Amino acid sequence: MNQQVKTGSFNMKKIIVADFGGQYAHLIARRVRECGVYSEIHSPHDIPHDDDVAGIIFSGGPRSVTEDDLLTAKLDILKQQVPVLGICYGHQLIAKVLGGEVVSHNEKEYGRETAQCVTTTPLFTSTSTEQQVWMSHGDRVEKLPENFIVTASTPTTPIAAYMAVDKPIFGVQFHPEVTHTQYGMLILQNFVNLCAVGHNWDMHAFSEKILDEIKQQAGNKKLLLLISGGVDSLVALALCIKALGNEQVFALHVDTGFMRYKESEAVMEFLDTLGFKNLKLVEAGKLFFERLQGVTNPEVKRKIIGGLFVEVMHTALSEYQFPPDEWILVQGTIYPDTIESGGTANASAIKTHHNRVKEIDELIARGLVIEPLKELYKDEVRALGRELNLPGHLVERRPFPGPGLAIRILANVAPPDVDESELMAIEQLAGQYNCTAKILPVKSVGVQGDFRTYRHPVLLSPDNSLSFRWEAVIECAKLIVNKHHTVNRVVLNVSNENPLLAMQEVYLTEERVTLLQLVDDIVQNATHDLHEIWQLPVVSLPLFTANNRQAFVLRPICSQDAMTADVYQMDKQLLQQIVSAIQAVPGAGPVFYDITTKPPATIEWE
């Protein structure tokens, strides 16, 4: 994905990000822009060599540099006249092609680690000797090239950062571009400073560029937007109306039957209050339930739902009587949707978003889709919403996925495929933290080393539901996932019981959706004022007690851009109040709390 600058005002010095397919490649370019410098993303085989290039960054990626068909860049690193920085895969690649050694290890690193850094070196200037960094890797550099020195290390990665002694070449195994790396922005700013390029970029110029692009792409055509009520589609709608006026823009809200409790009524009410015109509510629950009957595979669910949105859109177009060549679809797609769907050349697909199914790709190929937010992250979309003077309580709404509760009802069971010795090792590790452990007979999606995983979660049960320490159980969860590759997520039993759970394949029925709506409504209302919580999925599991009460998982996370996420450590008294309220709902039973960061677990389970 190349970002090309088309206007004379943007003819400026730039930093190039070579995209090796990492989940965070675009985020690197975005962080460089936050440093006030223009940045472009290019294929590793298409790195420009013009005088406007002030620096080059190699991104992470899902491949291994130990593979025979090494994915590399068409670039002689030692001959570059500008600074070069490698991140994760890029860090390993630079080391290997210059004569170092990279190996794969059984013990992986995902999430937060403590690094010891040499603060007298250029990248770590003005940071701390000891600092928190965010890891997502399996391979690591074992031996440095000649004339390179170590500048940071962690307990499991002795070469967590390096630099050349005679050239501006640097590598970091961790991800400075994610918000959970303590001094990440300062490290990137230090690199930008080495590139000797003045500040030449700001978000206001980018927003004006978006409005111009909408006008150019739309022309005189009608715009049709499927609006969920979330911040992405709301900001996309507001942008289109600002660019073209109310009369050219039409919005559909599709009630799929998988919305939150009374969500559709609330969405239509606040859209009307904001003065938006040409709004239509489509009751499509019956259609969605029919097409998803008996479907349990998460990827199949997502693809069916995405296709149904397109089908509903075409029905609406025929009712509006728009001529075939006089309309364009507008989507509130943001960059994490694209990258998780495998939407760049070297990226691995993590999960298919409903706005990236084949029906949408076909419309994109025909030039019938506008995505004004496709380069942005969630926090940037919120900033844009504030600039458009949208109400704060709407701009700050917790994200809710387009497929809705359909991907929060796990339908299929998966008998554990973990061998006895590994299970014993997990149990022994949990025992060190005063917990018992077992493998749950379901699977969920994860992102580990930029790859999609589909693996079992581990259930930790503390000796007493209130006796655990958040820091301890989160540390235990990290160690379990890093050491044991058959699992990608850990949940904590926060119920006042440790029940025997029976597997029971369930389907997307109105009964199951109604139960989840009631449980979700309790959780969202109880945590409404906890602004530290960025998103709070509530997931129902196909696991039941002897008296047929269903198990649920709470997934409160802290994030800014959805690319990384940390565990929210909820007040235990509030948590117990929520658990009691959930278990008072007929049919609701044990409650678990997801204590896994992203990576290795995605925010949603499916």
C-alpha cells in the first residue's frame, strides 16, 4: 500500500517505511507523522532512492528470517546515506543480511517485557535505563554483525536492540510504535531527529485532504452509507455531509438481530437528534438468523455477515431507485480492519472483517466504494470526530463490531488437543500463583508474531475468588502463553464456584442472543463511567453447568488504536457486584475474566 503525495504542498522530505507485512507497519508511518514528519509506506522491493528520502524503517512481519526464501529488501543497507532502523522482523533481517545470526526459540515473547537500555546511545537518549517494551516475536538475534554493539536487552532476549558503531544503522526487537512501549514515541522521535528533517506534517492537513478526496471520488453521485452507530461510521457520515451536503448522502442502519439491547432504537434516535437526513432503519434480523442457522465456524460467520450487508444494501438501492451508475458505497473502514484481514501485500490474515469480504472487494475493484477513514486508527478517528464537533459521548463510545453479538457467541466446541505433559506443566506454573488450571474445550483467534492463531484458552481458578492479585495472574497468563504454543489466551475464574462444565454445541438463535444481550447490558451499564476501559466485549461460551447455566467471559481492555491492548484491572468489589448481577439472570452461570494482552490474543474472540 503506497501513500503517494499528489500536491505540490506535500513535496517534502520523508521517511520511508518498508512494509514486510507486520500488523503494525502502517502504525509506524502514523507515529512518524505524529513526530511532525511526512512518511510513506512502500514494498520492500520498491524503496525509492530519491533525494527526498531522509530515513528508512524496516517493519515487522509474519515471516521468519530463518526461512530459505528470505523476504528481504532491494537495498544495500551499508551504502545508505540516511539512517536505517529495523523493528522486530526488520531488526532480525538487518542483522542477518549483514553477517549476524538469527535463530528460532521455543520460548516466545508476547506483550510487556522489561528492557535494560544503554541511554548514552542515540535511540535511547533521554529515556530510562530500565523501561517497559512491547514484544511479539519467536525468532531473535543471537550474534551481531561485525562492528555492531548491543544497546538493550531483556531477560529472554539478550540482543533486544543494537546499533552499528560507524554508521546510523539501528535495530530494536520490540515495537516502539505501539502505545504500550513506555518510551516508544521518544525512541522514534530520536530516530527522526537523526534523519535531520524538519517538521512538515500535521493532522489538519490530512483532514482537509480527506474532504477533498471525498469530493473528487463522489462527483455528482449519491452516497450510501451503512451506519452502525459506532464512531467510525458516524465520523464517515459527518465527513460526507460536510463535503457534499445532506441531500447527496443516504444512510442505512441495519438491525441484524445481533445488536446490543435496544441498540438500534438508540442509534436512530441520536442520528435524528444530530439533524442527519435521509436515514432509514432496515429490520433484517430474520434474514441474518436464517442464513446463519447451524453455522459455527468464526470465519464463515464473518463472511456470511459481510455478504448479507451487501445484499441488504442492494435491496435498499432498488427501493431508492438509484440508477446503477449513480451511487457509491461509503464505509467507515479503519486501518486495523484492513491489516487484520490481510489487506497488504505481505500481511497474514488474522480475521476477515465484515467490510473486507469478497463482495466488498468486488465493489472496490469497480470503483464503487469510498473509505475516507482507511488510513486512520481509532484514536485518530475520535480526534477527527471532535474536529467535526460531534458530541463527546458519541465520539468516545466503546467500539462495537459490525457483525455484532454474532461473533461473541462461540458456537462450536473443540475437545482439548493438549498433551498430558504440557497440561501438567501449565498446572504446575499456575500452582506457583495459587491457582489451578485447565484447558477449556473451545478455541479463539489470536495474533502471535503477526500470524493468526486459533487455539485453546486456559482457565485459571484462584484459591479464593477475591484472593488473587491482578499483577500476579496477568504475569502468570503471559508466562503460560509464551511457554506453551497450543494456547493463545488465559481467562480467570471470578465466580464463587469452580463448576464442572459440559460442552454443548450451540447456534445463533434468538434465545442465545437475548441471553447475551441481557448479560452484556448489565456489564456495560455497570462500567459506563470507567473511561479507562476502551472496549468491553462480553462473550458467551458453549459451556454449561449441570443445571444448564451458560458460562460467560468479560474482556475489558485498555487501548488507543486497537493494534495493542492491555488488561483492565477492575476493582474487585465492583467485579463481584457484576458477577452477582449476571448470575441472577436466568440461564447465566459462571463468569470468567480475560487476562490476556493483545498480542497474543485479539480483542474479540472470533
